[in-house]
Amino acid sequence: MAINFSYFKRNIFKIKQSTLKKTILLLSLIYLISISLFAQNTLYIQDALKEKYIGKYITVFQDSSHDLSFKQILKSDNFFHPNSFDVLNLGISTNNNWLKFKLTNNSEKETFILNLPNPIINEVELYIVRNSGIEKIKCTNYSQVRNRKYKHQFYLFDINLHHNETITCYLKLKAKEQILAPISIHTSDQILPIISDSDTKTGIYLGIMMVMLLYNLFIYFTVRDKDYLVYCHYIFWVALTQATLLGFSHRYLWTDNVWLAQNMVIICGIMSGIATILFAKSFLHTKEYSFKLNLFLNITIVLYLIALTLLLFNLKQHAFQLVNLTAATVSILIMSVAWFIYRKNYAPAKYFLLSWSIFFASILVFVFKDYGIVPYNEITVHAVEIGSALEAIILSFALANKINIFKKEKEISQAEALAVAQENERIIKEQNVFLEQKVKERTIELVATNDELSDTLEDLKQAQSQLVESEKMASLGQLTAGIAHEINNPINFVTSNVPPLKRDLSMLFDAIEFIENVGLSDKDASEKKKTIENYKEELDYDYLKVEIDHLLGGITEGANRTAEIVAGLRIFSRVDEDDLKSANINEGIDSTLIIMKNSLSLNNIEVEINYGNFPKIDCYPGKLNQVFLNIISNAIDALKYKKPENGSRVISIYTQADKDYVKIKFVDNGTGMSEITKQKIFEPFFTTKEVGEGTGLGMSIVYNTIKKHNGEVIINSDLNKGTEITIIIPVSHQND
């Protein structure tokens, strides 16, 4: 059976045409019914005064062309669509947003005020159409608040309406940010309590934030913890953002700055977002706990900076959208970061997680009320302020808790420092005991060698004992050995001359006895003379006299050298060092150089001395000698391992004085010091020497001793070039 496809196609086409016509008729009918159903109702004044917001009586038209004049709007009633919400949410757009409602006065009063409490709307134009004509009132947030009739950040418009008169009101709204229009109508008696109540609530919020800011700023200056400063920065921008959104900033801060009035909402959003991220990074230590999460937070800061760049290039709408998108991302990201770090057992994270959860919930409530999910009331309108205030208080408690953490850490640190000090004290005591024993053994050996020098050796023992008691450096053994070596040289010289002197004296005594016997003999004088001459020649009498003189001269020189060393030791040790007295600084340096002579000689170090002429000064001589010893010892160590330039290692010492102060300068061409070493040079137990070569107390003793003299120590040093240490102390010492 053949099928007629062309007939089939024609019938199908007819059926489609019939169905299309019926569909169009049905849609047209639905449209007409909807227009009749949603036709704008007249709003009576008495009803309007009872309503909190009149959004459901308002129809809306968004002009995307931006070109329609008000006359054209009057002819475009069919373009207005009804609204079912008490508060209109017109979203983010550059359209001209037109709102329309009819108002009939069925009350006895004739003066009313239209209130639009959204200061971030850029421009608002009110057109009142009545039988007598059209009234136009325009207001912007670019103009100064003080120039408005009602000197308030809210948009307030007078509406004069006779009894039983009906008017049609048109509102034209323009903004770069999201437009919310909580419109209400009040009498002049009602409006003042409303705006006063709003200002009071905002003032309480800003007062709380200001108290939190000043409180944490005070704690920062007390404990110097950067977390408090970063938190103050965060509180400042959060509070300023809310003040800007509520119009307080334009009203009180930048009333004359048009650019800030136009853009500060976006700027505050950017800066508060960056401040939030910086505080989260600082408080949660994100860099330590998660490198990746810390990197993501840094990326969001870059996004905020991009938004700021868009704003500077006048791309306000794009900047605002990017800020909103970034803020949403940051909110979720910070919540995730806080939870992750809390799981790492970082205790302060729980406070942050709690506070941020409250703040995040307040943001959700604030956003939900714009879409009718939660009612638009005083709590939801001020949800962000309530949430941020609670967050600020909780985080302040969390930061305050850090003081207890600091206290515990300080106690632990003090306990560790005390343990280290006690251990060092024990080591020093053991070293001192060991050194005391060595000194005693050496002293006994010297006494046994020559009884005539026992007094000198006793003085040396006392001097060495004083050094052991005052010296707190591990290098004391080397110093004591050097002193002993210096004294051993002249003593050995004396003891080596005594045996030949004794032998020569014995020969001399024998000669005297021989000559006496010859003189008493019976020989004649010539024969006696010849016998004596022969004996003297046999004895080499002339050489014997020269040798005796030479030996006595050597013994005298050794004794003088020993006396010189002992005198230097006495000057250096100053048994009365704890007493303030007049002393010669140059003499003290000389005594120190005598003690250090062995170390200087062993390391081929030259000493250049340039003394100034000045009188004795009030000081603690023994303590100053210890200062000189420590500085010269450090200079020797700095020169010991340095290859000499031009064949010399040199320590130069200069002294000079004026009327009030004495200046002592030590200069060496040794290895010098790095910046880190210079910063820590006076810290107790800090040393650059190998383990066992020093305890790091030398320069600490120098600093404290000069401080006790009301003086100062100045260090100039370049690495691999040398060091210059200058000591300045007053001529007359005055006790504090």
C-alpha cells in the first residue's frame, strides 16, 4: 500500500498552525489576567503609616537603555511589574531603576516624610505627579549632608498631601553597588525617633568597636605582640566599613570629598578583607601550620588588589562584584583554615573558629534578609554589626589569653636560663678549684727553688688568687701559665748564676787563705810577692773578679725583673678593687700589658702605646684592669689566626682626657666582627670561640664594669679588617 507523504505533511502543518494560534491566545489571556490581578493598588496613608516598609505596594521597572526620560516613563505603565517583598532588592546593575506607587491621604494630617534608609545608593530622584503638576526632588550621596534639608545620611523627602488627595510617586534609583530599597512613610513626629534609634544603635556598635580597638592597642604597647597591632588594624577597617555602609563616614568624615563618597564602600570592602586575611594569618600562624592554605590566603589578597586596581580605573561595578566574590571565597577559606589548624591542636584556633562562625552566620542572616529568606527587621538589618561586635569581643578574649601563654613561656625561659647559669657557675667553680691547685703546686715549686723569693711568690699567689676569684672566663689557665712563665725566666736566670757564683766565691776564699798563709811565712817580701803572683796567675784571678761581677750583675738583673713583674701584678690585682679610689689609668694598662706579655710575645704581636697626660681619676682600679685584660685578650685571639699584613700584628692603645671625661681606645688589625656578633657582643655567655675556649663572660664584664663607672663602651668593627673599642668614663665618679 503506497503512502501519500505530501498529504500527510500538509495536514501536520495545519495542525501545528492551529496549535500555535491557540497557544498565543492562551498566553495573551494569561498576560491580561495577570495585569488585572497585579494592577497597582492605591496605598492609603493610614495603612502606610502602620506598615514598616511599603515594598509590596510598589511596582518596578528597570530601564537598561538609560535613555528614557520621565515623560516616557509616564507613558510606560505596562513596563512596571509588581513586587511581593516588603523591601525591594534590585540587585547589582547600572540600570535606571524606577519605582512607582499611588498614595491617597485618608488622614487629617497633610505633611508626611518618605524614608529610604540606604545611604550607599548614589542618586535618588522623587517625582510626585498630582493634578496640579509634577514635583521633582533630587538627592545624592555626593553632596554634603549638611546641605540637605534633613541633615542625616538617610534619604528623607517631604510629601505634602491634602485630605483625600491622591498622588502617584516615582522614585529613580542609581547605584554601583547592590540596591536595597527599604521604603517607609512616616509623619514628622514619627521620623525623629526612628532615625535617632538607628543612630543610637550604630553609635553603640561603633563605641564597642572603639573600646576594643583602644584596649588591644594598649595591650600591644604593653606586650609588643604584633598580633594585637594586626587585630587593631582589622577592627579599624571592619568598623569603618560598617560606618560607611550606614552613612556615618560620609556624614562626619569625608563630607566634602566626592570621590571618597562615591568609592569608599568598595575601598572599605577591600581593606577590611585584606585586614581580615592578615589577622587570620598572624593569629593562626598559617605559615607554620599549612604552607598551601597560607598561599591561598595570599592569592585572595592579590584578588583584592586587583579589585582596587579596577576601582582606580573607574570600573566600579566590576570592582564591586570582584570584592563580593572574593569576600565569599575568603569567608569559606578562613573557616576552613581555622578548622584545619584547630585540628592540629593549636588551642587559640578554637576562639577564632567560634568568633568567625558567629560573624559568618551574621553575614548569612544579613544576606538572607535581602532575598526574603529571613524577615527584614532590626536584628537582621544590624546582623553584621552584632556579629562583628561579638567577634571583636571574643577575639579580644582570645588575644588576652595570650598574656597567660607569654607568662608561662617566660617562666619556662627563666627556669632554663637559671639552669644554664647554675651549670656555668658549677663549671667555673670546678675550673677555679683546678686552677687554684695548679697555682698552689707552681708556688710550692718556686718556694722550693729559692727561699729568698718566697715573699715574692706569696704575693704572686695572692695576685693569682685574686684573678681566679674575679675572672669568669675559661681562658684563665692560659693567663696564669703566662704569668708563671714570665716569672720563671728571671728566677731561672738567678738560680743558674748561684752555683758558679758559689764556686767562684769558694775559690776566692781559698785564695785569701793562701795569701794569708804566705803572708805569715818566714819568706822575704820579694819571694812572698812572687809566690802570690804565681798563685794569682794559676788561679786566673783577674778573670775570677770579672766573672763574679758578671754573675752578681745577672742576679741583680733577674731580681729587678722579678720585682718589676711583681709590682705589675700588684697594680693589676688591686686587692682594694671594690673600693672607689683615685688611680692612674695609664699605670693600670701597663700592669695589664706586663701580665699579657707572654701571650703577646708568643703570637708576635706588637703593642703601640700613645698615652695622654692627665691626673688620676675616681674609679675601681682592679675592675678597670679586668676590663683592659678582657679587651686585650680578645684582641690577641682576633690576631692569633690572622695572616699578618706587611709582616705585623698590631694592637694600638690610646688614652686622652678632657675636663670631664677620659677616653681609652684599643685598636687591632685582627679578624673583626660581623653585624650579628656586634649586636650580641655584650650578652652573657655569648662567644665566637670554640667549645671549651671561653665562657662568653668577658665582654659582659666589660659592659657592666663600665656601666658601674657611669661610662659607655663604643664598638666599631669591620669583618676581616679589625676592631676599635672605645671606653669613655667620667673623671669624677658620682654614685647614683
